[in-house]
Amino acid sequence: MDDLGARLRKARDDAGVSLAAIAARTHYSKPLLGLLETGKRTIKPEHVVAYSRALNVSVATLYGRLDDPLRVAHEWLVADTPAQRHAAAGRRVGPSLASELVS
């Protein structure tokens, strides 16, 4: 999502923070952050949260409009599947996962 990468870079530039400085603040590598900002790597929600905390700006500001179809599609594409969330939590397949998959 190139637009989101551009917003991350703009927020960083507006704050007067170098790529090296935000790398130190977020604990992500400088090359990775450069790839995120140029749209060459997929931006995950945790990246946006890291920028938000490091720059002291809201997540909503970085994402843009809440009803933006591109944003909704991006979040859906990078989100873990219900099965992945259950497995990460150490859960087994059960009725709650089945109901999540149906809805």
C-alpha cells in the first residue's frame, strides 16, 4: 500500500526524525523501514503502531480516513486468519473458531 508508506514517511519527515532515529526508536532495521516507506514491503499493523508510538501521533492519523476502501482492503489482506489467531493463542480448533470462519 504505497499511500500508507508515503504517510509514514511524511509523518516522520514532519516530525524531523531521520530514518536511523526512527529505526532506533521502533527497533526495526533502517533498511526495512525504508522498504516500508517506499511501498516495497507489506506494511503490517504493528509497523504503523510502532511509527505512531515513536512519532507520538495517532494511528488514525497515519492510516488516514477510516472508511477508505484501500485501507479496509489492506487491513483485511495483512490480518491473520482466524485459524492463525487461534493457533498463536495455543487454542485448538473448536466451536468458537468454526463460528468465526462461518461469519
